[in-house]
Amino acid sequence: MPRIELTHITKKFGKFVAVDDLNMVIDDRSFVTLLGPSGCGKTTTLRMIAGLETPTEGIITINDKVVFSSEDGIDVPPDKRDVGFLFQNYALWPHMTVYKNIAFGLENLKWPKDKIKERVEELLSMLKISEFSHRYPSELSGGQQQRVAIARTLATGPKVLFMDEPLSNLDAKLRMEMRSELKRLHRETDSTFVYVTHDQLEAMTLSSMVCLMKNGYMQQYAPPLEVYRKPANTFTADFVGSPNINLVDGTVRSTSPLVLQLSEQVSLCFSSNSPIAVTEGQAITLGLRPEHIGLADDAQAMAQAEIVSSLPSGMETIIALDMDGKRLHSVVFGDLDFEVGKQVGLSFAHGLFNLFDKESGNNLGQGKLSKA
Amino acid sequence: MSAKSKLNQVKAFFRKPHNIILVVLLVVLGYLTLVPLFTIVFDTISVHSSEVRFVKKPAGSLTLYHWTKMFASGVTSQKTFYEPFINTMVVAFLSCVLAILIGGFFAWTVTRTNIRAKAFISTVFVFPYIMPAWTLAMAWLNFFRNSRIGGAPGLFTVFTGIETPNWFAYGLFPIVVVQGLHYAPFAYILIGGILRNMDANLEEAAMLLHANRWQIMQKVTIPIVRPALLSTFLLVFSSTMSAFAVPAFLGSPVRFQVLTTQMFRTLNGMNPGYGYIMALVMIVIGVGILMLNQWITGRRKSYTTITGKSSNISLFNLRKARTPLTVLLVGILLMIAILPLVSFAIESFIMAPGDYSLSNFTTEFWIGLGRADIANSEPGILRNPSIWLGLTNSLKLSVIISLIAGTVGMLSGYAIAKRRGSKLSTWVNNLTFFPYLMPSMAFGAIFLSMFAVRRGFIPALYGSFWLLVIVGSVKYLPFASRSGINAMLQLSGEIEEAGTIMGVPWLKRMTHIIFPIQKTTFISGYLLPFISCMRELSLFILLVSPSTRILTTLLFQYNEKGWNQYANAINLMIVVIVVGFNLLINKLTGASIDKGIGNN
């Protein structure tokens, strides 16, 4: 079954290194997203697996068959890799009707005419676009074009499907709709999806594994909720979650017990579940998810802050806080509004917090916070 | 990296069709454009067999004779080089200015005012450029030639009784006017393209900020089109500089020499060495102009490429001037595009030149059997075997060249666009454009010197039809490769990749996906070489032999012999074929010559 393995994959464009020594395994039937800011090498990675781009070095295997190896000179062309590719701009052929666009790949495989008709009709109804089969791409809306592109990609029944930011050209409502549609297709087609996006929400909601990349390096490769709960470094912590995680710089005041000095007046005790290697005076960054910052009365408060703004949206309210010069965001659930300029007490009693080394950005460990 | 993986990389490289195309083009074009450059340099410092007598050295030995004679020998240099050189520069500069003024005015009027008959104006205005360059020159002579220089007076003198002065009939003035009119459509297409694509919001924003029409023009419109104007200027300059036919027709009667006519004389005569130096000088200027042009457009690209929808632009209201101006412009167009053809038709039916009375009309020159008292018993052109040979040769040559240049241009455009940014692609891109800079006659000259003898496995080609095919295909490749590159750049790479991933083989991707989508642009890439070749004179004039003569060289010969009626009849034939073919292709596919040029 299609298990994809990348070993020491490197891609250079002249002097520019797009992807650097990437190792990853994509399990059969998983839904993997390559996530990262633009220019991080995610699209290049996808195109290399599909065979549209040639890696400078490394080995790629699909289904235990080596499809690329720089050392052995193997480079299986894209069409022999049994993969499908959904392009960002759909790449529908403007001079062919919807029917022809979908049928073209099957014609190339020399399918009999009636078989092709059957398959195309099956796909048209699966994607709910039967009534458009004789239209040209330019006569369709963005969402409909998207469906045609998906149908065309699925037509030959590839076991692996690559998608390059397929939803980025759709409006917000359609995007929501297509997200659940893609999840449905993933289940129905029983194939492996590899998906490129810069939208962390898409990655979080769709995938079974997230590969976070930055400047050609893989930052973290884990299930989405693990990335959220235990980010490998400050970059992944910051990239995932909305509103963003609060990253507060500070120093280690003492090591046992571990006390963090976040500002002149705020210091917190960090009790970790496993030993943490820190030294006194070390610069650190504390990660606080907005939903883990609660408002508390004075008895339970671990710190004091002033409300700078309050953004109620009905289900929740995002509050910006000033905690002794440090800006924090907190999410409070319920239809509440807060008075700007008011002093409030903060509590960090719920949730696990991540501690990072400030210099390297790497995760040092997780723990609970209490009053120092 | 091990030797094995190096080898693997090479194998992987050549598995991509676009890499194969690039490497093949690099080798072939390198041989056909760069090698000639060296042979031409060698030709300027060697003694040719016709020069043995006055250089006093054996043929083939090295000498600086040509260079010293040309540049540092007082009156001789003055007459052979400096005077024609200055004439060339003056002609090129003035024709350019005229072309841009006329073309720019028409472009502005059509895109920015509410003038009537826009479709008619934009269609007919392109005619002078499609027609051979000497068309207007011949028409000028038909109308304004005077009896002082010899021969019969033209239509103008006959009808008004006013004898035209020499400066008006021959030399600098008519050359500038005719070349200016010939290249005005070129300027019109380039400037019109910019004006049409320019975002009207830019002008509207200025209007909302209380700028008046004049201020908008001065502060917004002109600065935005300025890089395009400069670039147009340079392109027209390099074309007018290397033009041969017009100065040959209008300048020779008063011995007004430019570099190209001088080159023809020397290459065809006793001093090929001089001719090759002149060719070299023109190539150097051409390359300089291109580099300047690339610098200008490259540096300012940021705003020449601004495009937007200018559908709702508020057109300048001409009010009362609307109808008169329309009439005026249409009148000018009829004069430069239609009237010349009428004059050819009339001239070709006249027995004794200069006499336009009805009794003097004859069909002798079209269908006559040939009479001993006129033109050495030459039969009328429809019965004349040498004209039929010329016509079939012209058509055969143009079709073959357009197929080769168009196909190679399309493939090179594909490969260049595919590997854009890589060194290989940049080299090939420059190589495919290089022939554009070579003055046609110089290009012909170097192929003559290069292939007169056997070169490796290539036999001596002088006098062969295939020599013409090679020269033409290389010379017109730039047109086709430009359209090819443009077509490919408009097409996102994903369109092809979508086919690749489905296992559509390369040839099928080209024929079933890429070509159909960009059909019109690619067909323009075939059309341009066809039309250019059909009306080309200077490129082939040094290379034809009696069995490979083509219509244009025949026309030139008849004109030199003073057989005016034949020349006029042939010209009419060429114009009808070229314009007719352009209209036909345009109707059938939507491709047109102006699309090709406009993309330059």
C-alpha cells in the first residue's frame, strides 16, 4: 500500500536551498499537510514527491518502490508514480469541456469509450456537477471549477493525491464547504492525501499529520493536536492556533523550585512533570495559550493586568491585556464584554504550559504554573 | 559527488524535452550566428580575389588595407564611409521621429478619443507595414519623379504641370517620408498596445484630483508610455538603419548613399572588404541599441507592464472636430495604403511612361507575348516563365521558411519559458534574438562567404535553394520565438503539468494542450516569417542565382533596367499576396501580424 518515504531530500535552486535534508514518512491512507509560511519549501517538497521537480539529492520511495534516487540515477516520471495532483489554479484546459477535461486522462490510458463515459458520470455525480458536463471552464464559477479539477484528478483512481493550496482561491464560505468535502473524499477514495497550505486552520481541521516547515527545514512532524499542545519550538507554537499563543520572555530566577521572572512584578513557579535542564539566569520564553489565561478575583490571581481592548464575537470574547508592560491575549467564552482600562487579576491554573529556550527557541518542557 | 551520480544527472537532464531543445538550439544557432561573426571579422582583414590588383597581395593573405582605406584615408574614407554613415544616421533618426509622431497620434486618436471608423482605421493603418518597404517608394516615384533625372515625369507633374524639384523627388526628403510612413504602423501598434493596456484608473485618479486634460497627458499618460516610446524609437531606428530597398529606389538617382546601398555596391563589386566592415559597423550599432533597449525596459519594467481593465475610460470628446478629423485620417490612410496600389495598377498598363492618355493604355505587360521593340521581347508577366518561376520560388521559400522558423520558434519559446532564469535559457534566448540585430544584407553577405565552400559535412551551398531557406529561417526566427515565449509565459506551467501527471506524452501535450490553447499567438509566429519572407529583398539579393530567383529580386532587376511596368506589376502581385494572406489567416484563426509585432 502507498507509503511514502523521503530520505535526505535536498533541493537547491542555484545557491538557494529550498529544502534541506528532509526526512519523513507518510503513512498509507493518512492525510498529511505540509504547513508553513510562503517560501518555506512546502510546494517544492510536494512537487518533488509527485515527480514534477527533481531533487538535488536524496531518495524517495512510494509504496516501497524507489521512484527517485540521486545516487542510483532513478527518476520515475510523474505519470508512472500513480499519483494525482490538484493544482492551485486548477489548471483546467480552457479549450476542453468539463466532460473532456475529466475524460482526457482516461483516453490516454486507452480505456474503452463506454467505460470512460461511465467513470466520468460517476465522478460528475460524486462531485455534484453533472449539469455542467458540456460547459467550458470559463463558464463556471470558482467553486465549480474546483470540483471539476478534483474530478479530473480522481478520474484515473490514483492511490496518492497531492494538493497544492487547492482552496486558496475560494471565498470563505466555499472554503468551509470544500473542507468537509475533501474530508469526505479522503474517506470515500481510501487513498493517501498530501496537502500543502499556509492556512493553519486548514491544516488543523483536515489532516491526520502536520509537517511544519520553515526556510527549507522541517520544524515538527506530528498530529495536529500534538503540534498545538506540545510545539517543538517557538515558531511552531506561534504558527498554530488563533488567536496566537502568547510568548512571554523572561529569565530563570531559581532552579529548585523553578521560578520564572517574567517582569519586575510578575514571577511564577513552573512545576514540570519531567526534569528540565535550565540554569539560573537563563533567558526563556513562556508559551501561554489564550484560553489558558483566565480572569480571577484577587484571592486566586497570580498576576495583575489592565484591559486594553475587548472584542466580543458572541461565542467568545478576545481580550487584550497589559500585564506589567507585557501584552497578552486571552479568550473568555460566553457573550461577555469588558470595560477597557479596568484592572483585573489573572490566573494560569488550567492547562499545560510550554517553556522554551529563548536563544534556540526549542521546547524545554511542559508544566503547570502557580504563584511564586 | 561520484562520477556515477554525475552521469545520472546528465541522463536526467536529457530526459526532459525542453533541455534537449535548448542544447540543440545552442549548438545549431551558435554555429549559424556566432561563427559567421568570426568569419566576417576575418573577411575585413583578408584579401579577396577581386581585390588582388590594388591591394597587391595574394588572395587570402591578411591585410589592414580595408580598415585604413575606410577610416583614415582622407577623401576616400569621406566618400566611402563617413558620408554614407552620416546619411544613414540622419535618415534613421528623422524617419524614427516621423514614424513615432504619426503612429503615436493615430494610436492616441483611436484609443483615447471618440473618433469614428475606428475599426477601419486600425485595420488599414497596418497595411503599409505589411506591404514591402519599397511599395511607398515606388509609389512616390510614380507620382513625383521628374524628367530632369531622366525618364518620364510622374503623375503629379503630368496632371499639374509643375516639375518637382530634385530634393523633393529623390534623396533624403522622400526617403525620410517614405520610411517614416512605413514604420508608423509599427509605432502605432506598440504605443496603441500600451495605451490600451494602461489602467484607466491611473488617469481617472488624476482627474478626480482636479488635473485637467493637458495636465493628465503631461504628468501621467506620457511619463507612463515613455519607456515604450523609447523602446519603439530604438526598434524603429535599428530597422530604418538597415533598410536597403527604399534608399536604393529613392537615393540612387541622385547618388544619395547610405551604408546599406554602399554595402551592396562594394560587396557586389570590387571591394567586398569594405562591405564587410560596413556590415560589422551596423552589427555593432544594432547590438548597442538592443542593449540600451534592454536596459531601458528592464529598469522601468515596473510600470510599463501595469495592465488593467480600461473598458470604461472616458473618451476625449472631439465635438465639432469629430467628423472632419475622421475624414482627414481616413483620407491620409487611403493616400498611403490604397492609392499606391492604384498607381501600380495604372503604371503597369501604360505603354509609354509619362503619357496617361487613354490611347496609351495596354495589356501588353500583363498578357502580351513580347515585342522586339520593348524590353528585349520580354513577355507579359502572366505569360512570362521567369516570373512564374520567381513566384513559385517565392511561395515555396516563404512556406518552407515559415514552417521552419515558426516551428523552431515555438519550440524555443516553449523551452526558454520552461527554463526561464537558467543560464542555458538566457543564452538560447539571446541567440534566437541575435539575427534580429543583423542587418539583412550583412546577414546575407556572411552566409554567402561562409557557405560558398564546403564546410565539414555541409556541401558548398552557393546557388542552392537551401541556402536561402537557411538564411531566412535563422533571420526570421526572432519573430517566431518572441511569439512562442509570449504564448508560453501567458500559460501557467500547471496547465502542462496537469497533463504530465496523467501520463500524456510530450508530443501529445504539445499538440493537444499547449498549441490549441495559444493557437492564435503561435500562428502569428508562422505568419510573420511568411509575410516578411514574401517581401524580403535585401536578405536574398546577394544569394540568389538564376534558378533560385524570387519575385522581389526580379522586381529589383526590372527596376534597375528601367522596365517600370514590369516592376509595378510584380509589386502589385506581391502586395496582393501578402495582404490577402494576412486577411485570410486573420479571418480563419484570429491571428494577425500586428499581434506578433505588438508582442515584441
